[in-house]
Amino acid sequence: MDAEILAFDPKVGDAEVLDTGLRRVLAPNPSPMTFRGTNTYVLGERGLCVIDPGPDSDAHLEAILDAVGAGQRITHVVVTHAHVDHSPLAARLAAAVGCQVWAFGGPQAGRSAVMADLAARGMAGGGEGVDTSFVPDVVVAEGDVIDGDGWALEVIHTPGHFGNHIALAWGDACFVGDHVMGWASSLVSPPDGDLTDFMDSCAKLSARDWRVFHAGHGAPIENPQQRLDWLVSHRLGREAEILDALTKGSATAEGLARQIYTETPEVLLPAATRNVFAHLVDLAGKNKSSPVGEMHAEAVFERR
């Protein structure tokens, strides 16, 4: 990780001004998967919207409430997706301030047919942490607008990292959750993540002209189109590596991950394996690879 990325190191719990009417409060949950922690955004100047309240943390709840100044109140809580580093605090925060929670749906909403089939046949998540109890008060859909006091957010359904993932357009800025991050590529882990959907969502975001992306982790992304192009190129590069490896012989997702992610620490290899499996499912849909037998995480895949 280069020095510019590592330079992002805000103080946990402080409400840092990013733009007129926008502040960021960093949650106290740093990890190899969350970088410095979850970015919680506070939007507005009187009636406030809290985007991604984050993990179930007393300290973070207090920090968010402390960010509410004189003459301000939280009127909306919006969640980009139901991972445990983004959604668990939503219900407690909403109850504390007397407002509703808005999201695309529960943790299975927006799941693609192929991933729903894998889940139905017993495939569990890969340990990234699904908030299985998450239920929003208000369910939103593609194109809906969440209106507040002096602000408006357009809902863009961006499945891929997670089926119920949404991005939120605020003028020419966009809150992109974990779909786009500047410090790392986004994890796509079946059955909650779907690479085919992920690439489609990248194309959907690329079709618009953005000034900045505010991600779920890490610094603001000041070159949104360049970052989207990199993400797509990165995924196509992984696809080429997987197809090249399969040309040399059949393999499992784990075997391919060990061949390809040679510099990845052992602790992150399970996540890398899930990423490879996501590619294999996508390649099967393109008729470029196929499992020997039924599709499952431990299946042997061959080149077609």
C-alpha cells in the first residue's frame, strides 16, 4: 500500500468537514478488510441524514450523536448494504433520534438468481460478516429520491459487492459504499456478491459524470472515472489470469487463488478464494469455464 493511501488517517470519532453540508465520522473498527474503519457520513445543515452508521458500537453511536449541533436533528438513516461494518448501528441510532432507516432491503434483497441458487444449496457467506437481522423501515428502489432538509439523494442500485448494495447520488458527488474504494479493490464474495452484477454496476456508474466518490472506507476518490476504469481493468486482468491457469489444467478456486495471489498474506487467502470463485461463476455464465459436476465453492473447474 503506497504512502498516499496510508496518509488517510483521520481521528476516530471526529466529525470532519468534507464539503458544504457534509461531514465524515470514522468508526473505531480498523481491520485488513475495513482499512482505517467505516466512514459514516453526516449530510445536511439542519435536518441531517446519516449514511452508513456502521458497526454496533457505543462509542460510535455517541460520536454520531455528538456531531449533531444546535438547531440540528437526524431525520434519516440510510444504509448502503447489510454488512456488519455498515448497518448494525442503524436501528439503535434511528431509535435514539426517532427517525426511520432507509435501504434497498434486507440482506437477501437484490441477490442474483445464480447466487440465490448457490445459497439455497447450502453455500454460506465467506466470513465478511452479513448483518442477518437487518430490516429497513423504508425500502427504496432504483431511481427513488430520498428527500431531506436542503438535500436529496438519488438511489442507484449497484449490486455486485452485495445484492442489496446501493449508491447514493448527491448532485455530482456519489456515496458509493463498498462498490468503489480508493485503497483497495472491492471484494466480491458469493453468494452475497456477484461479479457479473458488479461489472454491470461499474458500467452503470461509468455512464454518468461524477466529481467525487465518497466511499465506505478510505479517502474521497477525486478521480471517479479513472478509478472505475481501474476496477474494470483489474477484474478483466484477473479473468485473464484465471483463464490462462485453467488452460494449463483444471483447478479449484482455492488452487487458482494460491497460483494467482502469490503476494497475498495467508489470512486474506479465503477472501481471495471467494474472489476467484466469483470469477469462475461469471466465466461459467459466459460459457468460458465450467465446473466438473455441480457448481459449488470447492468444485473443480475446467476451461471451455
